[in-house]
Amino acid sequence: MNLLIVESPSKAKTIEKYLGAGWRVIASVGHVRDLVPENGSVDTEHDFKMRWQIMPGKEKQLKLITDELKKADAVYLASDPDREGEAIAWHILDILKSKKLLDGKKVYRVAFHEITKKAVLAAIENPREIDDNLVDAYMVRRALDYLIGFGISPLLWRRNLGKSAGRVQSVAVKLVVDREREIEDFKPVEYWSLDAECETNKQSFKSSLINFNGKKIEKMTIENKSMVDDIVSKIGKPVINAHVVNIERKKVTRRASAPFTTSTLQQEAARKLFFSSKRTMTTAQKLYEAGLITYMRTDATNLSDDAVREIRAYIAENYGDKFVPKTPNVYVTKSKNAQEAHEAIRPTHFDGDVKNISGDEAKLYDLIWKRTIACQMTNAEFDSVSADIETDNKVATFHAVGTTRTFDGFMRMYIETRDDDDDESETKLPPMNIGDSVNINSLLPEQHFTQPPARYTEASLVKKLEELGIGRPSTYATIMSTIVDRNYVEQDKQHRFHATPGGWVIASYLDKYFTELVDVNFTAKTEDTLDDVSNGKTKKLDALNDFWKPTKSMIDGARTITTTDIINQINTFMRKHLFIDGNDKCPLCGGKLGIKLSKFGAFIGCENYPKCNYTKKLNEESSESRVQSADNNEIENKKPQSTPVDLGDGISFKIGKFGPYVTDGKKNVSAKKYNAETITLEIARELLSGEVKKVEPEKLGKNPATDAEIYYYPTGRYGAYISSNRVNVSVKEKPDLETAIDLINNKKPSTKKFFHRKK
């Protein structure tokens, strides 16, 4: 018997069907081992030696692997074809070697980029050794993240500055904060445009002023209303005679976009489907494991020759030969470290027959399908006509442009499915020749103001990180979810990121005392170094030493900084953000207001404390509303403002020292799950009588790693959570079974016990 080990249980089921008798396919369910979560697990004094431990919940899965291995003649390590997948294969092999279970057994590493019978069988026919360079790159990455976490996070906790810092997440937060500072510093500038409503041959069209009295008119030329009024008066009205002085006709073509990489898939899914990066990758993972798409973590844009042949055949059959280019379209991968052996994200087959998918999977598959087919179709073709129209008094020249699509090309796919509204924006000019008369029926002046840079969305932030060379395909979704989960950023209704007060505080701290950590060039260089380790250009120890030397210097320096200096730095960084109108005077004593830190978060306080105890609370619910007034003693005395709500029948809802509660004057009962808007008299009665209905947990299914049930609890002390085999994980909403398995099996052990202060 042969044993094949993959990462995902659903993938295991699919592959076992392909291989048939004589094969046993088992899932590791992601990583099986990680660094011991305590100081010294990466020994910087002894060549960065690492101490590993089996991850919680993985013992039973490893026992299943070892039990099956005893019956097997050979073991095939078939984890995912990337750096993390290579590391999983290495860890499993190392564990099996340490248990001396491989004597007399052959070990192979196989990798495939799509879960089809053809691809799996081809991989097994062409096994290889574990790529030590990829494993070394993983170890460098894991060591860096560990050293930053255990080096910087305690500094943040002790000073109440934040929950964690990370090599890439901190840069992402800093980018969001820097964009907010750009917006706050932005000074809008007024300018005007002047369009003309024209008519010739009884057909109307619009044109824009490009020249006045021999001077070229550009975007910012007309600065104010008096200037535009002067121009309008000199051009004349109501009907102005004009004529065509120049006509330019040309053919324009537009090429299809490249097939999806991880980054562009996340960006497009965010724009068109409003998916978060995490939602996109979770859905893509399911499609991959179902054998419907190729591997979803890639920065390559090339397609296999077989795929190109199938796509071209599909286009010819369904759209005709004129939609098939003479030679296949080739797309150059922009990422300098892309692995060209990988493919872009594409469907695994092109017969159009896909069943048993719905919801998010169907939507994302449709997007991938259309993008892939379109990338091998002919260019779209347009006729572009532009006309210059001069007033008969020679004072002004207007310019009009019309574009007409003459051949759909790849856009036939988009038009049929109404995928991209921008593709339908065409304007048509009436037939015109030089010398033709034109009537200008009205002049249309319009006021404008320059706009600040837009806040980042998930799509634009992923794009920015990719442009800067920060992060890699496997990390973008994690980065986006981490900065939200850490409450460093939040998203508004338009899905734009706003930095929270916590995000501002940690960005200002890291900007001063960990400059290189949040420097985009330093972080991008680190990513390049990891790639150099992956391809054998740089040795593991050289990479670790090069990184650790400046990082250790920053950490050692930060330990000596006083809290006063830190607060002064934060105040300098955040002053304009906190006091938009420039008024930082205390309303009680006239002292200077500024940031103060407490275990309850940052707040505004007076410099004359404790003589003056004026405070303002930074609004944690929305960073768009800067500062909200709070009870003067709220922060220092830890007593929230209490405004009783009369619910009737002598029952009240209050906020006390230990949180919300209801009272009938004789008995007080905690009401932590409610606020003034959600509490009702009926709920209060239930609380006081002790008859609150218990919310039963919901079964999600079994964890294949432990054979234990996973339960979803909609309410708990800290909100909704999932639980299995005494492992609890907080969640924002009910996850599907696959996500729940991943969360439970990859939860890292708590590190809090290693940072107790000495008494």
C-alpha cells in the first residue's frame, strides 16, 4: 500500500478517488508543528536554533498518519506547492524520522498545481526531494515573525500601546494611517471647467474648452468664477457660431487583462463581488480542493500550453475563429520573484460543465472563468474620432471626442454577462468634416475642487502592498484580516479603511522607535531576501543575521525609552488628527490636552492632572468622529458614566463600575450583553427572575484531526466562539465547517503565561 499525505480533508477524499485501490490518502489538516510559544524558542546566540512542538489538537491526526504508515511501503508527501506546503512536508518527514518509522520505506515529495486525475498521476510519476531552499525560506520567515512578536509585543503590552506588531501587518497599518494624514493635510484648490453644448446636422454633442485667446486651457487654468465669467462673456452667447477646424480619426485596440494572480483575484473580487480578501481565499480554496481551479496562491500570469489550446478551442467553437488571435496571447509576469513554473489561477477544464456549486463558489468561479477565457480572445477594436471646433470670432477652441466599438473581441464575454459597466461607456459624434458649421447653443461652466487621495479599500491596499514588494500571495488575506481583528483599522459602508485610535497610537510609536520595521523599503528588502533564500541565492543564517542585527538594536533601544517620551512622540504624531481645529486647550483649566494611555485604551487628558481631571474619550466605534466627551472621572476612576434608563414597573437599566446591570431597587443583575438601545422591560424581567433562556450551541460537524464535534456558540463572555475538545476560538460570525476546522487546528497556544510581571 502507498500512503499519500495532503493538507486538506476534502482534498484527500477527491484524490483518493483518483488513485483507487492500493492507496490511502490522509490529511495533515494544515501545519502540524510550530515553535514553542516561549522566549528562547529561536536561539539567536546559537545560529538561530529553533525548538518545535506538536500543535494543539494535531496529536490524533499524527497518530492516524503513523498508524497508516506502518502498513505502507512508501509515503508520498503532497502538501501544497508553495513555501508553507514545503515546510509542512518537511515537518511531517522530520517527525516520522524522529519516531524511526521510515526504515525500509521509500519517501517521495510530489507537488501538483491542480487537483485533476491527470495532474495528480503526473506528479506521482515525477516525484522529487524536499526543496531545502524553500524550507529554509520558511524557517527564516517563521523566525522573523517570532522574533518580532516576542521582542516587540511585550513592549506594547507594558505601555498599553497595542496588541501586537508584525513584519508586514505593521506596514499595512502605517500605510492606512499615512493616507489619513495625507487626507487631513490636504488643502482643496478651486478650479473651473467650461463645456459647450454643440449641434450640427441636427445632432447634439458636448465639447470642452482647450484654448482661449491663444492660451492653452488645462485642468487648473481657470482658477475661479470671475475668470470663467470673463471667458464666457468674451466668447459670447446665447447662440455662438463656430466651425470644425480639425478632424482626427484613428483605430484603437484594447487588450484583455492577464489571467488572475492571487493579488488581482482579491482586488477584482473586492470590486465586483464585494468579497473581503479572506472570503475570496476561503472560497478559492474550496474551488481548488474540488478540482475546479488551479492553485490559488500564485504571482505568475502564464498558462500551460494544454490550457491555452483548450481555451482557444472553446473560443473558436462558441464565438467563431475571428475571436481567436493568430498566436496565443502571452502575459509577462510583473513580479520579479514570480515562480514561472506555477500558472495563473484558471479553471482546470473548459467544457463549461460545472455542477454542484452555488453561492460564493459559483460567483468566484464565474469571475475566474470569464477572465481566463477573455485573456485568450482577440483585442477589442474602436473607431476614435476627435474634432476641434473654433468659434467664428476666433476667441475659443473646443475639443470633442467620440469612441465607437467596431469589434467586441474579448469584450464579448463581458458584454454578455454585464460584468463591467465601464466597458459600455462609449460616446458617438455626428458625422463631421473640416469646415462644417457648428452651433454652440449653450456654455456650461462648472466649479470643481481638487480631491484628497482616496482611503484604501482591501483591493487598493493589496495592490499597494504588491507594488511596494511587501507580502506575497499567501499572506495578503491574512494581513487584511489581522489588522481588522487587532482593531487597528475598521471599514466603513463603502469598504474603505479608517485607522482606529489604536491604529494611530501603534503607528506613531513604531514610526519613531521601530523606523525600519515600518519602512516600506526595509520590509520589501526582507521579502526579497526570503525569495533569495527560496531560490538558493542567500543562505539561511546570512538572512537571519542581516535581519536580526538592526531589529535587535531597535528592540534594545526601545526598552530604555521612558513612557513620557513615548507619549510626547504620540502627541506630536497625532496632534492634528486629534485637534482638527487646532484647539488643544483644556476647557476646565486652560492646560494643554494630549494623549494619555491606560489599560482601557488611549484617551485625551489634561497636562495638569491630577489637579485637573478633565478627559475626553477617543471614540472606538468610528474614527471618522474624532473625539467624544466622556465623564471627567471615567478613565482614571474606571467608573463609566451612569445614566439610568427607566424601563417601567420600577425596573431600571444602569451602567456601574462592573458594567451594565438591571435593578428593581432590591436586586441587581448583570446585563453585559445589552445596552440602552437593546434592553427591554421583558428582558430585564427575565434577568431579574433568572429565567433567561440558555442559548444552545450549534453543531458544525466533526474535526477530522481529533474526531471531536465542533460547536458554534452565538454568545459567550467575549462574544461568539467555536469550541472543540477544550479548544475555543472567538469568531465574528458563524463559520462553515472547513473554516472552523482550520481555526481550531491552527490555534496557537496562549503566550500570556510567559509574560507575567515579577512580583
